[in-house]
Amino acid sequence: MIYWFGDTEHSVRFRIFGQEGMNLKPVEEIESFLKSPPKDAEALLFSETQMSKSLGFAPFVPENLISLKFCDGFRFENKKWVPVCSYLDVFKKVFSSSSHFLDTSKAVLVVGDLEPARAAVMTFFKMGFRDFMTLNQDKKTSTWLEGVKKGLFGIQVQNLGSRDLVNLSGNASVLINAVYDPGEVQFQQELSYLNFLYRPALILDFMSESFLFNVVEETQEKELKFLHRELIEKSCALWWKTKN
């Protein structure tokens, strides 16, 4: 049995996992659950709102998650809870099909502060990208990147403002829109110009109701590849199903 901790009513992740045939059983109190897990427990997944706190519940943190500072679930192995991040494997597989056309000498632009975006950043770094630009009012992503860049040899981090964005021209070949809620979008008009994207380019969007998808559809540019959140979460659901 795969268990679930966090929001079920508003979680897009919970909805998609259910649509993919996963019967997730909600957990009310996580500490007692982890201490005395049911006999049928195979894994525990976290909702979007719990990912930032996830490693705080872990008995230990694997080396590959230390820099990420989050996971999306625990696997129960040899009577121990092991934190894992399915996004790392999913992004590695999904991005590999795009690696042949993306110019790694260009930048990756990260908008917003979602934890899964960190897994995307780490994957792009391993693909050869070294320049990362961030656009987020709270500067959480840039702060995270500054904290981990000692272990990422050669990485360059630049934090942008909205005025900087409109002055760019083909500087980035990847856009990561790390925002869930349309109400939290702060730079919709500036991002809609897509002037900052070199062609061909990849757009990874975590918004379910994506204004960027509509922009790409309207432009009908064949050199803009769009990865919707639905595809990413479906891939994560498949990963969890095959690992348990």
C-alpha cells in the first residue's frame, strides 16, 4: 500500500496519481505513522505543500538529496524509511529526448520557487548547462542556488527583475515556470513575449492552467517544445508504481 501525507482536496498531484490508478491512503499524523508503519506500507508520498518539510521527517538524508533539500516521498526498505525524489529520474528521462537540440551554452531561466524545479535545475546542470537566471520576488530559488553552487563547479547564477527580462534577447534556451497557482503569477506579460528564449527552446511549466501553453499555441512555433505539468506528474506516478 502507498500512503499519502498532505492535502488531498486541492492537490493536483493527488488527483493525477489517482487518475493513473494509484490508490493512495491518506495519513493523518505522520510522526506516529513513520514510527509504527502498517504492515502493508510500501511507500509514503507527499503533497505539494509538504515537500518543503519532507526531509525534516526523514531518519537520514541520502547524499543525492542533500543539495535538493526536499523529496517527494519515502520508500519503506528493510524496515527503514528511505527518502527519494522521483523527479530526478523523471526529468533525466524526459529531458534526454530534448538534449540533442538544446544549446547548453545558453541559460536556464527559472521563474518561481517550487521544490520540483530544483530537480530540473540539477538535471540541466548535469546535461551541461552552467548559466542559470532566476526571476522570483522572494529570491528563494536564487538563495538556494547560491547555497549549493559550491558543489556545482562552474555554475553562474544571476537574479533578474522584470525590467531585465524584457531587455533580454535569446539568452535562454530553457524556461522553467515553477509556479502552481495562476494567482501567484507576477510577470505574465513580460514572460508572454518569449523574447528571452533562443530557438529551439524548451518550456517546462508547473501550472495546470498555463498561460504559457496558450502563448505557444498561438505562436505555432515548431521550435518551442512545451512540457506540461500533467506529463511530469503522470511520469512520477508511473515511477512510483513501478518501484513498489
